[in-house]
Amino acid sequence: MNGERYAIVLAAGKGTRMKSSLHKVLHPIGGKPMVEHIFSTLEQVGVNQIYLVVGHDADAVVERVGGRAIPVLQGEQLGTAHAVLQTESFLREKEGITLVINGDTPLVTAETMKGLLSRHQETGAAATLLTTKLDRPTGYGRILYDEMGNVAKIVEEKEATPAEKMIQEVNVGLYTFHTKFLFDAVKKIGNKNQQGEYYLTDIFPILQEMGQKISAYRTENQQETISINDRIALSEAERILRKRINETHMKEGVTLQDPERTYIDADVRIGRDTVILAGTHLRGNTRIGEGCIIGPDVEITDSIIGDEVTISHSVLIESRVEEKTTIGPFAYLRPNSKIGKKVKIGDFVEIKNSSVGDGAKVPHLTYVGDAEIGARVNMSCGSITVNYDGVHKHKTVVEEDAFIGCNVNLVAPVTVGKGAFIAAGSTITDPVPPGALAVARQRQVNKENYVAKLMAKKKGE
Ligand code: UD1
Ligand code: CA
């Protein structure tokens, strides 16, 4: 990083067009609040400090994303120039460059930001702004150049004449300023316009009058310049980001069967030669190993999956699965499930807050809750842990190599010893010693010829 560099992220506006009780910059794209994407990009580019200007729903915004920036309150939202002015006491004495970015423009890439900064340095300008050419520029500020080819001013949509509205080159809402000149110039901005607002975009002619040079940096990548004002733009941004994320994974050696139907959050990591089948959602801080087959129709949230794991038609939340295990179809792993190596978790199995040891099998129709299932245990069809007595949750321990027969109830708290065998249909309420056979059900009674006798009796009536 050359010299000092600061960033101001503007996020005080109401975002009326979102029609939401959630602040605009907190609406997630790629699984996290849009403003966090801006923070990540700024951090990647390298800044000494980020200032986040907040106003509407300031508390909610600061609580959710405030950790990475110094919040600065703009009590009344009088416009983008007024928003920048609120940071004066923090930045007035600083050297170097200050980046200003609108909080609703989350897709600008680090590459473009770096390009903008280099242009700013090369040209020795006091301000450099990012522009792009749009087929439909409606709503954006238009860029006007003078005869020398320098930026003369920006005209906002509401102020633009019909001829100016034809201009396709627009202001993206990302600027670099020489910190030294920023506040003196911002203070000269007035609010005599259609909106009665202090427009930051009016700073350019003022800087020129101060004898400073303005330069522009144009990106050809229109997709990164989208500003999210409503839910239609939000879905568009989501689509653009999804494509970007998916392509990054494919370039790193992950196969996506159908990228348009694969939903991967921004912070997910996936190992090489893993195949993601259609309808899969990978969320939050999920990590997937190498050589896995995930999908179709799998949802994994905040989980860690080892190498060569196969998961189909299943939902996993805050869980860990080790290598060479297969999950599904139709399994549900709830928080804090820890599944070992070479385990089989089959259809209609729910696991919650439990560990399942290496090589164990839970093939079908089983509930395992608050349990420790040892290595190589077999939980047969329909076996369940009875972990809840209506008031408290209790723990079940099944030691290694035990065999739990079909339709067994393990009434917790209870322990089944190493290598023990539980007969099908048993309801186990007492500890089972290692190596024992436990049968806990009524013995079968056969009444010979009972049916014939009953019929004869009926006829006689
Ligand atoms: C702004 C630009 C416009 C540009 C467009 C790009 C101005 C005057 N116009 O328009 O040239 O083409 O972005 O998307 O800057 N904000 C505050 N305090 C305020 C007002 C706004 O913090 O008092 C914040 C908003 O929360 C938002 C950002 O500044 O994140 C931009 O404001 P917005 O009202 O969305 O500006 P645009 O009309 O989109
Ligand atoms: Ca906007």
C-alpha cells in the first residue's frame, strides 16, 4: 500500500424502494449483507481504516456489520455530500487518499478499485471517479466532459435535460479523493437542486475552481457497477455474484453440473475434483473437501465436510462429516452432529447433537439425538434414541461394535456396552453390559387353533 488510505462507505439512506424493515445494506447477497462485500473488497485492496456512515436503522446496521468499520452517525440524511462531511473530525488531519463508495454498490471488484487508485496516482488528480457506460442509464448521474476531455461535472437524473439524459456514461458511486482537499471542497457544495440535497457529485466543478485536476476511470464490466435500490436489482446482483462465485470454483477444479442451479455463498470453500450436482445450496462458512459428490438437492449450512464424501437429497446444519462417508438420500443432520469416517447415514435418518464413530451404519428410519454412537455400531432400521422425557434431554451412549436391532428404543439416559446386541423391538431402559444380549419385550405367545375355536363359538351363538 502506498501511503495512507482511508475509505468512507455511505449507508445512512433509507432505501425506501426496498420496502423493507431490514436496512438496505443489510440485505444479503451471496449469503451475507451487501455492505460486507464492500468491506471485503476494501480490505483486499488495502485501507488503514473504513468509516461507515449510518443514519436510518443505525443501531441495527452497526450491530450487524459494525465490527469492521468505525461507525459515523449522520443524524439527518441531507445527501451524499453531507454524509461524507460527517467523517471530517476523523479524517481532516489525515494524509493520502480517501475512497468514498455508496453502500448499495457491492459488486465492484478489487481489480477495478486498484485500477481506479492507479489512475488517481498516475494522473495526479485531486479526485478520480469510476464510470461505466450503460445501455439504460436511467437513475444514474451522467458524466459531462469539457472540450479538453476532462470531467466537467455530473448531472443527476432529476436535474438532467433531455439531451443530458441521452448520455450513457454514468457515475458508479465510487471515488478517490486527495484527503487534503476533500472537506474544504465538500463544504462548498450547496443544496439548490430538485431534491434540496447536498450532492457529493457537485464536488467536481468545485475542485476544478480550486485549481485541481479531476480524472475518470471507466470500467467495461457493467455488471460490477449495479446499485441496489430495489428487490429487482437485488435479485440481479445475486445472479451476477452467483455466476462470479461459481466460475471461481470451476476455475479451481470443482465440477458444477448446472451452475445456474447451484447456490454457493461467498465464503464457502470447495476442494478439487468435487462434483456439485444441481439444486445444491452451500451456505455460510461451509468447507467441502476434495473428490466429494454433493447433490442433487442438498442444503449444507456452516458445516465441514471431509474428502470423498457423498451426500444426496439431504440437509446438514452446523455439522462435521469426515472422509469417505455417505449421507442420504433424505437425511437431516441438525446442529452439532459429528459423523466419522466411512460411515453410512441413509434415508430418513435424523441426527442431532450427536457423534457417530468411524465405520458405523445408520442406514434407515432412525433418530439419533444427544447420543454418542461408537465405531462400527449398527443402528438398524427404526431404532431410535428416546432422549426427551418431556422436561429434560438425556444422553445415550452406544459403545463400539454394538448391534442395535430394528425398532429398538434406547430410553436415555442409558448406555449400551461394547459389542452388546439388542434384540429387535426392545425398549431399553437399563444399562446393557458389554458383550451382553438384551431382550426387552414381551415374549411371544401362540395360542394353537385359537381362530378355529373362535369361529366355532360364533356359529354356536
Ligand atoms: C448516487 C449518485 C449518482 C450515482 C449513483 C450510483 C449522488 C448525489 N448521486 O445516486 O450520481 O449514479 O449513486 O449508484 O451521490 N446516503 C447517505 N446519506 C444521505 C444520502 C445517501 O449515507 O444523506 C447513502 C445511501 O444510503 C446510499 C448512498 O449514499 O448507500 C447513495 O445514495 P442514493 O440515494 O442511493 O444515491 P443515488 O440516487 O443512487
Ligand atoms: Ca443508489
